[in-house]
Amino acid sequence: MTFSAAQPEADRSGSAGQFDPRILSLISELENLKIVYRRSYVIDQSRKENSAEHSWQLALTLLIFHRTFAPEIDIDRA
């Protein structure tokens, strides 16, 4: 499932006031990232990092630093 930034806003969110069922599908896919383990370990070396943790940290880092290091990035599309 994908949401394309090229789609008009109405197509991405459904009709005004209606819940888009694709959101539940997206949440389910994101939940699956918790069981995908990466090769790298967490800082204390106690276990391998999962893809959900990695994705969360990457997204948070982008939100914090995009204006300073890459203001040309459209944060709504990143």
C-alpha cells in the first residue's frame, strides 16, 4: 500500500469526514516492522535493532534537522 504525494489531497484522505480504510492497512504494515531485525545492534549491544526502531529514529532525525542541514527537502513528501 502506498500513499503518493502526487495524488490530490482529496484522493489521499477520502471524502471530508470519512475514515480512509487504507490507514488501518498502513498501520498494520508498520506494525510488521517490529519483527524485521537489522544487522546492527542497539547502543548497549544487548540485541539487534528492529526496522520499526530504525525507521522511527530516522524519521525523528529528519524532523529535527531538516531545516538546518537540508531545507530544500519537502518534509511533507519525505
